Amino acid sequence: MTEQPATRPADTQRQRRGHDFYPPTTVAAAIPPLYGTEDTPTVDKVLHLRYFAAAGDWWIAEYDPGTGTALGYACLGDPDCAEWGYLDLPELEQVNVRSGLLIVERDLHWTATRTADAGLPGANAT
């Protein structure tokens, strides 16, 4: 099991998912806090995490590990509607459609990448 912050939102589907939804402490510590990249041009923001489910993708640039609130880029299947904004990771963690047929997962193979280099979908990415 990976090391986690002392207080963090619940991981309600850990067994079904087979891995932790929230990042390990070492990864979370490297993610800027909320508003930490406010003065950073969008192309230079680093996307530290990626979550996915079916046609939905979320990339995280800022994160509060205590509340699970994050700033990131979301594409819910239509690149023309993809956008930057704040999201509630505990809400994503609880998505469970058809008894677990569809759940949101953290991309365990994602490495921190600049927005300009991430190949994000949609005109609003950069």
C-alpha cells in the first residue's frame, strides 16, 4: 500500500479499482497547491496527474490533498467542450455506474508533463 497524507478524502472503491485513487504522498507533495500556478502561462503549467473513465479524461495541475479539490483540464468526450476549471476529486472517486462497470481511475503510468507537451484535446487546452 502506498503512503498517504494523514487526512484525505475517503477512497470508497479501492478494492474494485485495485489501486489507490489519490496520489501517494510523494507525488501529492510535488503538485502545487490551489492557486499555486495562477501566474504560470497555461502552456507552462505541469499536469501532474491524469484520471480517466470511458470517454472522460481529467488532468491535474494543482491539488489540495486535504479536500481533494483540484485545478485541471477536463475533456468529457467532446474536445470542443473541454475546459480548465476546478474539480472535486472525491466526486470523481465515487462515480460508479452499473455496479462498477464504469469507475474513474488514476493513470498509474502518467508522468508529470507540461501542458504544451501533453497533447490535450480541444482548442481550450493552451
